[in-house]
Amino acid sequence: MRTSRRSNVDPFIVMDVMEAARAAEEAGRRIIHMEVGQPGTPAPKGARQALARALDRDALGYTVALGLPELRRRIAALYEDWYGVSLDPARVIVTAGSSGAFLLAFTAFFDAGARVALAEPGYPSYRQILRALDLVPVGIPTRPEHRYQPTAEEIDGLDGVEGLIVASPSNPTGTMLDKPALAALHAAAAARDMIFVSDEIYHGIQYERQAVSALEISDDVCVINSFSKYFSMTGWRVGWMVVPETAVRTVERLAQNMFICAPHASQVAALAALDCHDELQANVAVYARNRQRMLEGLPRAGFTRIAPPDGAFYVYADVSELTTDSRAFAAEILDVAGVAVTPGLDFDPVRGHQTLRFSYARSTEDIEEGLDRLVRFMERRGGAG
């Protein structure tokens, strides 16, 4: 059977790394996971308990397409709590993870053939979802001196672009935009009539300063968030998006037809997770310890060209002095050291052959062991500093 041209998207390489790590574990090896952007903790206890209660009393059938009204109200309240933004719950749309939100946003706001700008390095599925929808991703090659974030000046240089995707904290770098920088990007995009899409799925996981929401700057934005990262609910597949009031019905019609609704059980758990502050902050404290270990341990292993992350749980390293083939280098690290890391090709198709992403979302003990293994590996390889 023939397949569509639209389906010819690149693989998500980190998933291939996960499979190679799984196969090594099945063969009896202990692998330290620094490849996947997934908390090592389960959903908060309160979320799991709420779902257990709901399973005993409710059939958990379809919800309305926009999501449980009480969950939408509670998400809106989060914006007041975190950012001091008063948000109408009617603008909140619960989705099947952030991936569902990106599908809805790109379909709602762009016609086939539209050009949409995104930072490189950046989350690879932006590019692939855009391509699958017959949209054209336009990479912005960000620079280390700007901590791998796009600048307003770079937006000024774009022609024929109808949208801009910004992520802060970013995957794979963990770097953030402060409020003036985010406002400047929004102003540059607005001056060119670009749709502004703000990926905020790592909000809540920040270290020395608060992440800024695009909703602090304008209502004329599409904000996407998720329960996967800060709320430690990756496999539950529940997220949300905030859109201008005028776009709600458009997105609702698409959601009705594409998804019917986000998983009801996950919405129940997500509602309870929003009140599990102490447990979630304890997770962030672990990430903060892990971050410090990484900033000390990676240079000790010879990975010195890094931008210290402001949030999320990643370190992005330039390894051009060590390799010109990051995929082969990552495979060597997995094979010899038993540490799974992600080649930069996922995040930057042009320069990613000389970069690696290290995730520190697991336990501190795992991170310390992984760093020790990396030091020993690089010493044997002749590359440790």
C-alpha cells in the first residue's frame, strides 16, 4: 500500500535510543537513563488516589471536547497563582497531551503551505507535525551567545513566515527567555502578523528565576502546556492550551472531530495533581540537585561547552571537539559506558551531528552514577578534561 508524502517525517531519535537502552537492559545490563525527557517519579499521590476513587463511582466516559469544566477552571486559577494573570476558563482547552495541543494549534491557525519559524535546536516534533500537516518549518539557527534562544533581530530577518514557535524553558537546552526578551519576540512577530505559539510545558521547573508566560505579555497568543513534566504525568497524555476567545470555537470543532476529548481518567488525575504542591516542589528540589551535579560532573568528564540550564531538566553540550557524528558517539557511550544520551540530530538537523543532550530527570543516585561512568568512559577514550 502506498503512503502519503506528508507521512515522510523523520524518526524521533530519542525513541530509538530508548529502544536500544531497553534491549541492553533486557540482555541484563544496568543502563543509566540520561536520554529521555521524562520524570523518574510517578504521578503525584493525590492524583492517583483521586483516580482510584473515581474508578469506583464513575464510568469515566467521554467528557465534553474542551475538557472537564472544573479542570479548566482550576487551570485558569493556576495562571493567577503563578503569573498574576486573570484568565477566563473559557479560553482553556484540555488536550491529549501537548502533542494534541500542537496538532490542534497548527491546524487551527495555519493553512497548508504556511511557513512557521522555530528555533534550532528545538523540540523535533514541531518540525515533524508541521510537515505532516503540509506546513513548512523554517529553522532559526540560534547561537550559544544567546543561550540558544531566538532574538527579535532574527525574527526581523524572516520573510513570508506566518507563525513563530517559542519555547522557554527550551528543550533541549533548558534555557529561558526573560520578560523583555519574550516581549521583544512577540512584538517582532506581531509586527509581521505572525501567529505566536508559546510552548510552556516545562514551566514550574525553574531554578533561579520564575519562567515568564506569554500571557503576561499579550492575550493574542496560543500558549501550550502539559501535565507531563512538572506534574510528572507523561504517560497519562493530558495537557492544555490557551487561545484567544475568538479562536475557542474553531479549536473546539477540531477537537471534537480529531480527539472527541482528552482521556477522562487522566483529566480526573490532573485536577487533583494541581493541588499536590508539596510533592511536586520536592521533585523540583531533586532536579535542582541533579542540575548542580551535572554542571560539576559534565566538565569533569570533558563536556565543557554547555549553556547552564535555567529550567527543565536538560543540559545541551557542544561536542564538536570530540566527534562529528553524535549518533555514533551516543551509541558508543551506551555500548561502553551503559549511559543512554540523545544525539543532537533530533533537535538541530544542521548542527546536531556535533551536539548531545543529557537529561537529569531521574534520581540523584542515578545521575551521580551516570556521571561517574561518563568520566571513566572519557578517560579511557582520551577525551576527559
